[in-house]
Amino acid sequence: MSSFEQSPSTRAEPRTALRRRAFLGVIALLLFTSLGCNAIGNAISEATAPLREATATPQLLPVATAAAQPLLTEQATSAAAVVPAAADAATLALAGDTALIDTGLIDAAGLDIAERRNISVYEAVSPSVVNINTQVLVQDYFGVVPEEGSGSGFVLDTAGHILTNYHVVENAQQIEVSFSDDRVLSATVVGLDAHNDLAVLQVQAEASTLIPVTLGSSADLQVGQWAIAIGNPFGQFDRTLTTGVISALDRTLESSDGRTITGVIQTDAAINRGNSGGPLLDSSGRVIGINSAIFSPTGSNAGVGFAVPVDTIRRVLPDLLQLGYYRHPWLGLSSGYTLSAGLAEVLQLPQSQGILVVQLDAGGPLEQAGVRGAQTQTLIGNRRAYVGGDLLLQVNGRPITGVDDLESYVESNFAVGDVVTLRLLRDGQEYDATVTLGEQPR
């Protein structure tokens, strides 16, 4: 049996254990000054005993009620008798932290770099985060009744524009925005984009009272970097900060209009109902996304939250501010079959990846470029299939794997008016078609 496999009570102590004993010796010295010789004797005895593995079983914390308050106060008083109240540099030096203070790893209050950074981010950004309360008229058994909702948002500029999620204000008849200084202002809708779950509101407020956020970038995010969320969970706990990491990138979400939002950020920072529309931040306090959804069997945070990336916000925002809606780029493909090896074999097609064009929107960009839809129909088993159309293989040299892939790629990378080159296959011959993207009909 090697030394690394021995039980904790019998194996030779590693260097970290010796350091731990030295630290306990320092603690014993502190206890001597406050508790006397008997206490120091007990501390030394404890310090020289063999190290043990923790065996405590995790337990749920009790709810802090009014009846429990005297016990909590008594415990706090007892703890204060053992631990010196002052946390100044002199006290920390006695605990061996002078070197850490000198290096800047901790400050005189005992806060490390990560804690100071979180505090700085919160102090800088929390005044920009708002609580959004809505009233929606809904139909129930007794007729039309008002229903209240709550979400989060954040200030974009000193003109009073506020960004939130589309689903936070969807169909709202009344919207109120609460600020960190307890102001409550009525808001109007400036722009909506259901597909990307974004909405811009506006309030009438003095420019000097509005603190805009700083928009960052989501193009170079990495899994594992810090993620900070600020919002109003459950509509009750204003400007709550939670921290975590970026858990994954390039996730997809289904929006309220049934289309796919791409490039979504996944994080384990706690996000609950009411956090929707709040900012997801990097460790410098820059917005990297807008918190939009969670995955949870219970409806509460389960460590899987999703945020629409800030690069999507940057792309959509100008249209929302100027037009009130986003102009989605459009090819004019009404329907098509996503190819697979099996379908290609049955239809005797020379390619097994791409889109078999079935129907084009009348007057759309593809039709104007001369792309051909289905020419005839056939039976595959007991199902009717439309065949004879062009095979769409690539957009600007990028292979296309299917209909959803085509829509997502065009939506995320191009704008109305952009010119793209399509590689298609017709009657066994490949050809290129130049297409100017139109605006998707609303």
C-alpha cells in the first residue's frame, strides 16, 4: 500500500499538514490572550491530535423566524466573546495574513480579489437594473380580469431607454418601472422582437438620474469564465446578485414565435422567475447577455439558466430604436426537405446533405434569383413527396445541413440587403446563384 492510500490517522504528515499545525499554533496563541492558560492547554492538545476527516451530515438550515431570534442573538454574542470584533490590519497580521495584505490578495477588511470585484460590479451596475411590473388583461371563467407580472430590465442610455425580454411585457396594458432610488415611472413600448425575445421600453426621466450599463461582447466568451446576474427574482427581491460561470455556449432556445434563438449562453448563476430581462455580466461589469430562460423540473433555479447574447442585442437594437421592430433577413424559402442519407437514397439524389427545395415564396429573393422548386410529386411508402426542385448545398461557401440550420445561419450572420452566394445542384450540375436578402414579411 502506498503512502497516498494510507488512512489519515496513520500516514506520514505531508507538508500541508505541518503548515496547518503551525496555523493552529498561532490560533492557540490568540486564544491564550483571551481565554487564559487552561484554554491554551486545551487548544495545544487539540492541535497535536491526529487530523480527522469531517463526518458531519449536511442539514437544511432552519427558517429564521421571530421565535428563533433570541437564540440567534445569543449565539452571535457567544461567538463575539471568542473572535475579536476588530478586523483591522493588526489583527490580521497576528493571524499570519500580513504577507497576503502586502501582495494585495486580501485587503484590511479580509476581502479577497474576487470578493472585491463582485462588490465593485454590484456597486457600478445595480443602479442600472430596474424592476418591471406589468398588468395584462386575461380571459377567465368570470370574464376579462387584470393579471400582474414582474420581470427585470436595465438602462441603456440617458434618453430613458430600457431593455428587457419580450415575454416580460408581451400584451401588457400597463408597464411600470421601479428604480434603485425608489422612483416608480410609467413606461411605453418602443420596440419589440418576439423572435429574439427582446423589448425596448422608455421612461421620462432626467438624464442625470439614469445610469446606463456598458455593453460588452459575446464573440470571445469562454466556458468557465465568471458570470454575474443581477435581477429581481420572484418580483420581490430587488437587485439580487448571483454569481457562477459560463457553463456552455452556442445553445439554442425556441422563442415565442416558434423560431430558434442561436448562440445562447448557458450559466449556473442562479436565475429564477423575475430575473427575466436582467443583465448577465462579465467580471468587469460589462453586459454579455440578457437573462431569458431556465431549465428546471420545479420552476425554480436548477443551475441551468440561459441568456440571449449581447452580440444579438447589438444587432437587433438599432432597428428596435428606429423602427419599433427588427427587420429579419429573408430568403423566401417557403418549404423544403432536410436531406439525410436515407432520403437521398430513396429519392436517388447525388447529395445526402443540404435542402431539397419544395416551395418558394412568390416574389421572394430565391424566386427572383431563378431557384427552382418542386416539379412533380411521388409516393414514398404511403406518404406524398414533392421532388424535382434544386438542392441547396452552401451559403457563401458554408455547407448547409438543413432547413433549421439555414434559417439560423442567415438570421445570425446577415442583415436585410446583404448579398449572398448560394451553391445549388440542378439535374446533376452544380451552379451558383447570387441572392439579395429581403425583409421577412411581418
